[in-house]
Amino acid sequence: MTGRCVWAAVLWAAVAQPAWSQSAGSETTALRDLRERATTATVDPSSRTRLVVPSIDFSAEIGKDKKSATAKAGFDLSPSLTGGFGVTGAFDESEDRSVLTSLRSLSPGSSVWASLTWKRYRVKALLKRQEQICRQAAWAEGKGLFDFKCRQSELPTTSFAEELAVKADDSNVGEVCDRFVYAIMTPGQFLSGTPVGIDCRATDDVILASVRDHAARGAIIDRSFADRAAVARGPAEQLAVCNDFRRTRGEPPVAECDISKFAKDEEWTLSWDAQFKAATPGAPSNAQAIAVCEKYERASGKVPTGSAACAPANPEELFDISFRERYATSYRWLGTPILSVRFEADRTSFNYLDAALAKQTETHAGHAWTATVGLLTAGDTLFALNYADARGWKAKPKTSLCRPVADTDATACADAVLGPPEARIHRQIEGEIKRRLTKSVGGALYVTRDMELDAWGVEVPFYFLKDGNGGWSGGIVASYRSDEKRYDVAVFVGQVFDLFK
Amino acid sequence: MDGREVTVPVCEFSKSGALRVVIVDESELSFVAGKARRNCKSGHYAVHWFARGNPGDAFGMTITKPASAESEVKGTLDETGKDAGLFWIKVKS
């Protein structure tokens, strides 16, 4: 259960009111001076408020023997340095709050903590190249630079070459053939369905050979209906062309025909020859090809020619590689180094039974220092080395205690802690690897060595339970510790998987 | 130095979410609590941005000053958890 708190905005407004946004009405001389300096070339960073609260988070965790809630806040101290503090309250009546068998739980009770984290995101980019790609993409879309937001994930994924390329499934020869057959029929043949010697269900090669045969015998395939209408001698001949065209669509003849409504129709403006070529696998329609070439020509800085043939003679990056692929190769993320220190003070109440089986409670304070050196790789894998030095207390393990029930021969058994807690010193070094494993599962591996206990432990959590924000905040964890030779597998919720916080 | 003070427009930027790096005029902006500002003389600037985070994380950036350069970018990271882009602004004194 993690939620961004609206109080963040309120606190931010209260704490972070920057000097440059002070109202003029209450301006003191010093403030006026600051404002003036902020508008000159000589002053800038000094007018920043350095301490602000960008975020506050709340979370809750339910473990096998532990229920806790955490509130934490983060402070930006510089672009790469973040301070944080938080409070964790443990709420349960368990006598033993040790979570699972993990060696990693140093502060089982309520605690307060403060941390300082330095994290630097780095990217290596060819800025001029990015600008060139985006200028070309803007012009390809027919947009000016200032009207175009260039975003990698929205750039086209297909190159101009691919848009004009062969696609085996795109053959449309049969459909053109059906219309061609209607065109070469007389109205009588059309109505009776008389075969004209072309099988439009045949392969493309057979159809095209048949079409060439008909062309040799007088069928007009090199002129469009538009061309024929343009040279028609009088309205009657133009009407005949119109009705021939209507027949290609299976429509009956009409007495009056407005050919202007066909003006943008490829079937009207293209010859059969051109239509068959356009329908051949790999050839986009003439209009599509012209549109692609127009984009390419604009991206090249040329005035569109209206040509459907624009492939450059030699391989050319702009033509052969998509904008998105080119942009993706114009930069790369570098590893993100992480340094962190944290101090935690805890206070834990321990319930136990003494030697006389009387209930006792002791409260002890402890503290822990933790230092982390890590690297978040460009591929989003986190490697970290953690060192912890802790002074705390640990409850004795639970045992099953059976006692006679008064006035009966029966006994009642329950888990109980026998004996007071023991002071513990931990000096631990831990290796950590964490990454998203699939789209729906995240995983981590912790290998911990405790020098004081001369023990080691392994913990492997898998995150797959989603929280309200779509992130992972729970899953299943397996753990082992060598000193107690215990294995554990448990479900957990509340621990958010986030490589970037 | 003749003692004159030259007024230079200040560009103010704010960013949020998974936006990690913003480069203007080939220098990286230093954001503190999601805010950054820099002096920018009149002219055209390319603003390069780089976002990285968990899939589904939102990110955004706005330029609030000067008025001539006001603009906004926002989005959500896809399953790759990464995105980048750029846009141009005009600064008029």
C-alpha cells in the first residue's frame, strides 16, 4: 500500500517558496536586490532554495510475524544528492518480531531513520545528430521545428525503403483482374456471364500473361478511363467511357454521368497497366508511393516532385533506416553510480516468559549504520554492496509450551518465548542484485555475511503482486540462514520493487 | 567591464516523474526539487530530454518562462522503461 501524499504539494509550497517568486508587494530591499540579480547574467544558483520536499510516501508491510507502517520524506539537497528520513512503526503483539529467517532484519521494532543518497543518472548523446534526425522527421511530417515535439517512442518504426518495399501478402492482382474482365466484356457478356478467357483466380503470372494477350488483341491497357474521357469526341462518347467504367464496378449503365466525381479515384486515373503494376506484390499503390516519396523528399530538404519513384541510387541512412531506430542509436544510457548512508535508531518491546513462566516485558533501544555502494546498469540491473553495523537486541526463538489446564487432565500448548532478549551486534556485508525478470515479474538476490554471528544468509524475493499504481509491491520470498539452518518461504506485501527510488 | 548590467532572459524549467536528464544548449540542467533555471539569451534552443524508470511511470517537463518559450512535454514510459526526445524553443528578450 503505497501512496503519494497530497501533503507533499502543501509542504513543498510552504518550505520551498523560492526567492524569485516572492510577491512584489512585500518586497524588502534585500529581496528586491535578489530579484534584480536573478535577472542578470551574474546571478542564478544562489537564489535557489536548497531544501525542499519533493515527495512523501507511506507504506505498510505485513510479514509473517510483523505488521508495520512507514512514513518517509525525501529532500533534494543538490541535483544528485537526496536526503531522506522516515519513521517505521511496528504494530503487533508478537513476542518474536524476527521476520522469516532473514539475516537482513536489523531493526525489528519501531524505528526512525535518516539517509543520504547520491545518485547520478548519466547519458551519452550525439546531440547534433538527434537534432538532425528530428529536423528531418519534422519536415517529413510537413511541420516546422517549433510545431514539432520529437519523441523517440512516437517516431516512425518503418523506413521509407520499407514503406515502399515488397510485401508478399499485398498482391491485389486478382481484384484488378476482376474489374479488367468486366471492362473488356460487352454489356451482354456481362449480363450473361460469358467467359472472356481470363481466370482471375489463377496465379499473378498467369493473369498478367492473359492480360497481355488481350492487350495484343486490342484491349486498351495503356490508357486510363480519365485519358479516354479527356479525348472523347462529344458527350455520347464520354458517356460510353463512363458506363464502361461503371461496369468495372458491376454497376448498370446510366443516361447521364458526372465524371468529375471520379477525378481522385485511382481506378479512373490509372491505366490498367499501371493498376496491375501497383497491384503486383511489393508495389504500393501509386498514391501511397507518391505520399511516401513526398515525405522522403521533404525530409531530404527537397520540394516534393510528385514522383512515385524516389529510391536513392546508393544506400542512404535517411531512406533505409527508420527515424526511431536512428534516434535510438543517437544516445545511450550509462551506468548510474549510487552511494548511500543511512542511520537507523530503533526501540523494541519484547514480551517473554521468565523462568517462573510469568509474563515479562523489556524495552530496548538499538541503532544501525548502513552504507551502500551500487551501480544501476544501463540495462536496468542493480548491483549493490551493502555494509551494516548494528547494535540491537533479539528475542529468543519461540518454542511450543504446554501447560496443564486447571481442573482437567488436559494440556494446552501455545508458542511462547522463554527468556529475555539477548544483546546482538551485527557486522554484515551483503551483495545485492535486483532487476525486472519479465514484464510481470521482478526478482532480487541478497547474499548476506554476518561476521559477528559467523553466519551467512540468502534471500530471494520475487515481486509480482501489483499495487494501485501498477508497480510491484508484493510477492513471494525464499530465505535461508546458516546459523539456524532454517529455510523459509513466505508471501509478502508492502515492499515496493523500484530500481529508481 | 563598464559597469552596465545587461538583462538576460531567464528560462525556468520544471520536471517530474521519470525524466532524468535535460540538456539545453549542450549543457545539462541542474534540477533541485524538480526545478531548474538558466540564463538564456534571445535565440533558438534545442531542449533534449531523457526519461528512464519503471514501465508505466509518468514523466513531464514544462518551460514556464519566458512566455515565448512556454512549452510542455509529458508522457508515460512503455515496457522498455526508457524514452527520449527533443523540441525547440524560441527565446525573445
